[in-house]
Amino acid sequence: MFNGKAGSLKFLASLGLNVPPFTVITHEEFISWGDKKIWDELHEALATTDAKKIENLAKSFIHSVHIPDTRLDLGKNVHYAVRSSASLEDSPEHSFAGIFETKLFISQKLNEAIKEVWHSLFHTKALQYCVDRRLSWTLLKMDIVVQAMIDGEKSGVLFQADPLGKITEQIIVAGPGLGQGIVDEETDTDRYIVENYIVKERHIHNKKHYIAFDQGSNTLIKKELADNQRELSTLSDSDIEKLLKASSILSSKVEHFLDIEFTFRNGDLFVLQARPITTVPSRKHIHIFDNSNIAENYPKQSTPLTYTALARGYSANFKNLVRYLGFSEDDFRYINHSLENLVGQWGGQIYYNLNNWYSVYTLLPFGGEKAASSFEEMVGIGTSGMIEVPERTLFQKLRIIAKILPKFASFYFMAGRHHRQYKKEFKELYERFNRDAHNTKDAFETIHLLSRLDSEFLAIIKIPLLNDFFSSVLNRSCRILAGRLAGSRGDQLYNDLLSHREDLESSKAIYSLIGLAESVRANHALVTFLEKNLQDHHILARLLEHSEFRDFYHKFKAHLDRFGDRSQWEMKIEVPTARENPETTIKLILEYAKSGMSEKSQRSREREKSDYAHKELKKYWFAKPLTSLLFWQLFRKCTEVICFREDARFDRVRFKGLSRKLVLSIGKNLVAKKWIEQTEDIFYLTYDELMSLVYDTYGPGYWRELISLRKNHLEKFKDLKLPDRLIVNDLTFAEKLSDKSTVTSSNSVRGVPCSGGIIETQCEVVLDLNQAPSLNGKILVAERTDPAWGYFFVGVKGIIIEKGSMLSHAAIISRELGIPCIINVKNATERFKSGMKIRMNGDTGEIEIL
């Protein structure tokens, strides 16, 4: 596309964009009009380093050039623009910005203007630019673009990506009058920030001056804007729509992000030129890492053992699933590299490798954009079309359908049987390995046991993975159908309908705590004892010492035995479980006891919302029978797979708890052997390194040094707030390692509603559960949550989360508990302060500071 401005204009015109009439004088054509002998001398001089000689010869050659009178014919235009189109200019690598001449509003002496522009090819600053970038002067060639001049009423530039690196945003800079005023900073401008082709920010400034063409003097002059025009937006919604349409056309044809110069005249958009943004990588070579969803389970930094075990798990899990579904070896080879690298780690934080996830999703029968869209909804992200999702041909889709349809159909119609089989296998596996964990004699035996546990668990996890796919597709389908039934009320009613699911393992854990809290509330002596010993790490043993508290002890012990693997950041193997730190759960029980809540009232509250939504959606049976029939059929299946999704998630927590027990046992053995200094140092080895200890040839000194190195490395990134999305090109960040978003002073903000209700009360911002004060009666504000936060949801009046999806744990549990919840509220933990009174509407997603 980009062979200078000339090539750019020809390309723009070929796409049907409104480009002012133009003609191109080629470099060779221009040379043919001059003295050949002088040109030969000049061309020979270009091979030297004598810039002064080159410039003098170029001047002599210009004087010899005679432009034919018949060469220029652009119709009845009175004024022209004469611009350079050098061979290396406006390329993805080199811009030559501000180096070559441009002549505007030329009506007379057009030939002289053309010569002056061509002569600028050999100006000292152009030659120096080549020297600085090690470009050969002999490569310099210049076509000349002569174009009809548009006397624009408003002009500007659209950047398809923020030149500073944030490629998820398009930036429009526009001001009144001609674009020359913007380039020369003589014109005040407005700024529009666009994401997903929607304007999310408008920065409208007081504009006093603009540049216009004065017919009388035949020059550009600076004029004052009328008082009643200064505070108005330069661009109307219609103008922006036209610009974004043009940008969309170009995005579909060009790999590079462009800056697009434009002007408007009588409401018509004229595209003047487009060139690559040289500071931003091309779309083709972009790799996107996103942690919006995965940070729910793996927030902040994770140790090498957690990361490598996770990476291995993802790879093995999906390979097993692909084979289970019956894909061919050719299909497997097609995505094998992607399966090996589904996650990445930056500064110790874990991210999804979106490029590879999308590659895997192309194997689905409906493939391409639809599959990607379901994945994005499941994990609560969007790529703004930055990753190209290949579409399969009809033949390829039919071939894939023929292969996997039997497995998909089997799972859909017999999901319950698959779920029961998985639960049976996991229960047997967990009990067997938990029993064997107490009988290992040394570190090597424990390592072998851990390896077998890992392999056997990965062999059965394919069912939860397939279930996750169905949960995302069915949830999306049901939400769409609810909208078709109830219109704008569809989302709210659907969320409420999902709110009463008593059979969730997560809900059972919460009701177990509420039951314990009721026992505590009825025993004043027990309350006093627990409050006095709250900080005692051995509180369980203390309870057992008092016969009057033994009934509570046995109930609490039973709770920990069943649910004790749940904790904050519970999927990270380095994080202790609630079973290891029972005092944290005791604190929560006391909070529940003080709140006065009961299991009966809690269940009644949840059932009320669900019953109302059920009743309202049933009203549409007669008006829309087919849609209603399809909705209720899919909804029954949807609730089944969502409940299993949550239960299987709890199983993964139990698997992690058992793995942690084995890893700590290995760590203690290695401390005794003096291979490592502390038990927790074991978490700084990778999974493969841990397995390799059985045939270690390095010796203890090596492992201690390696662990120290990794600790120091992670410490450097400890306080760095990485953005949720990283754009990487050729192993280099295209976005800075900081969140560039700013908190505006607006008193209102909007997020994504996922559990209905309107609440007006004080909020509490919580960044760490271990430091959380009492949340009873308050609105909880958090950056992100994991399942352990569900315990803290009980008693809160509302929940506001910065990140998440409609299938995230916060969304599911808030619906289950009947608590208003809004997710994806940008900068929530910075915008809101503890003690602030706010009003949140869980039906619309609106939040207002009062």
C-alpha cells in the first residue's frame, strides 16, 4: 500500500473513500523534463558524502526542468496542494515528518511550487535524516502529488491507535478550519477517545483561534472563533460516525495502524492522506496477553511453581480434550504450539495468551468470530478486533462437525451422567491420594506421589473443560432469548432467575458457615472465648480443651474437612488454606453471628427474587411460544452445567489443597537435608524442576542460589501495577508497564449489571481479605474476587467489582445470595473511598456518589 503519499492516495481512492482529485508526477517523469547531463552528475554525487555538492547540483537541475503545460488537469479547481511522495516517506519504518516541503492553496506559479517541493528531497535536513538512520542517499526518489485543495470547515487526524502505545483506543484530534492550523499548533482542538468504535471520552476545549484561507490576500490567516462557537464540539456525532466508518474500512485492508488526515466541507468527509503510525506495531505481529479473568484465581504475583503447574495443566487438559473429541492428528498438529502456550507470565503475574486461545477456538465447528465471541463472554474480555480469528471453509466446518458432533450430543443430552461419573472418579482419586499422603517416607516418594496425583487428575478434567464450553454458549444463548422475550428487562430477569441454586457447593459452604454462626450466637460464652482467642493459630486445639465447646468443635472441624481448602487466592499453591489458618474462618463466623442472619431468612430472600423472575418470564408463553419453549429447554440445561462448573471448581481447589500438602512435605524434607533454607522456598522451583529432584545432579548449592535469584527478580516487580492487558510485539512491550487510565471527577459511573436491586449506603474498599474490616450492611468494592470472597458476600448490601464476567464467581454467588452486583467498573477501588455513601443500581449498572 504505502509507496509514499501517492501510493497511499491511490489506495484510499480504490477503497471508495472520498479523496480530493489528484495527479501524480513520478520521479522518473520529473527527471525526464530536466537536463540529463546535470542529473547524471547529481546521481553520481549521491554515492558520496558531500551534502553541499548534492544540494547545489539539485538546484542546477531544478532550473533545467520544464513542466509541459498539458501535464496538469484537475478540472475547474482554483487552488491546489503540492505534496512530496518520497520513496521512503510515510513507510511503516520511516516518516520524514516535517522534512519535505508542502505547498497549499497554490493558484498561480504551480510549476514553481512543484519544483520547490521536489528540490526539498535534497535539502540538508533530508540528507542528514538518511545519515542518522543509515539510509543510502541513492535510495532517495520523490514523486509529486498535485491535489485539488479543499477549503475545510473543520479538520483533524484520526489515530487508529494511541501513538503512545495503547492500541485498544482510537484517538481523534479535530479543530475548526484547516488542518494546517493543527499541525502548526495554531488551532485549539478537541480530543475524542474511541474504544470498540464507541466514543468513551470527549475532551471539548475552549477554542479561540483557527486557520483559514483568505481569498483576498491569497494566504493562510489566523482568525478568531465566534464566542458562541468556542465551547461547542468540533465534530458532530454524524461526523464521528463517518470517520469511524472510514477507519473500519481501512482496518479491514491494512495490517498497520494508521493516522488518517481528514477535513469536512458542507458535511462531506474528505480523506486527505493516511500513513502508518511508526511507534505502534502492526496488527499482524501483535500478541495480546490479558488477565481480566484469570486474575480472579491468580491475582498479583504467583510463584514459579504455581505458574508452571498451571501452564502444564492447561496444555495437558486441552490436549486430552482435543483427543477425547476425536480430532485428527492433522488438527492436533495445527494447534499444538498454541496448546503449549495458553498462558504467559509478566513480572510474576499470570496472563492468558489470547492469540493462542483464539487459535484453539478455530477448531470449533462454527469457528471463527462466533467461537471467539463466546470465549470473550465467558472470560469477560474483548479484543476490539485486534486478533484476526480465521474462519473455516464450509467443507472444513462440516468435517469438524462430523467428527465431534457425537461427543457434543452425548454430553448435551447426558450431561448429568458425565457429571456424576466425574464426581465419582474425583472422589475416589481424592480419598486415595489423601490417604497415601500420610504414608510417604521421604521426599522422593512424595514427589512420585505428587506426579501420579497430577497425571490422574489431568486425565479426568476433560469433562469440566467441555462443561465450561457448554456453560458459556448456553449462558449466552439464554441471555439473548431472555432479551427477545422481555426486551430491556430480559437481562435483569435472567440474572434473578439464576439467583436461587441451593445445590451449589459454594452455597453449601456459605450455609454451613451461617449454621455455625447461629450456634455461636446462641452461646454467649462461646462468643467470648472465640473473640479472646481469635489471633491464636491453635484455636482448634483450644476449643477441644473445653468440653462445653466440643459440639461446636466437631461441627467446625467437619466444615473445615469438607470446605477447608477454600481460601483467598485459593488456586495459588503458595497460599495457605483455611484449614491451615482456621482463625480466619472463625473471624468470619463471628461477623455472621453479629449480623443476626439466619439460614432460613437467607434462603427465603434468594427464593423470592428467583420466583418473581420465573413468574414474569412465564407470562410470555402465549405471546411468544416458540421462543419461550426454546428458552426454558436451554435454561434447564444451562443451570445444570453452571452448577457443575462451580462444583468442579471446588474440586480443583481440593486438588490444589492436596497438592500443597505434598509440596510442603517435600519442602520440609529438603530443609532437613539443607537443600533449601525454608519450607516455602520450594514454591520458587518450577514444576519440572521439582519433579527432577529425584535424579538431581546439581546439588543443594545450585537450588539455593536459583531460589534466591528468583526471589530477587520477583521483588523488583512486587509494587509495579501492571495493566490487565499487555500488547507485545517482537518480545517488546507496545504498551507501557503502567495503567494509563485516569480517574475522572464525575460523580457517576457505569458497569455491567449482573444481579439486580437498588442500594444506597456506605461502601468499603477491600484490597486484601485478610485486612478486611466488618462489611455488614455496606457495599463491598474490590478490584477482583475469587471464590473465597463468597463468604464475605453474606451480610453485604451490594458488590462492585473492577473486573469479571457474567460467569465469574462474584456474579454467580451474588445472584445466589440475592445481592445487587455490578462488575467491570473501571478504577472502582480508586474512584470510591471507604466510608463514601453511594447509590448502586444492579439492574442498570449505574453507580452514583452521593
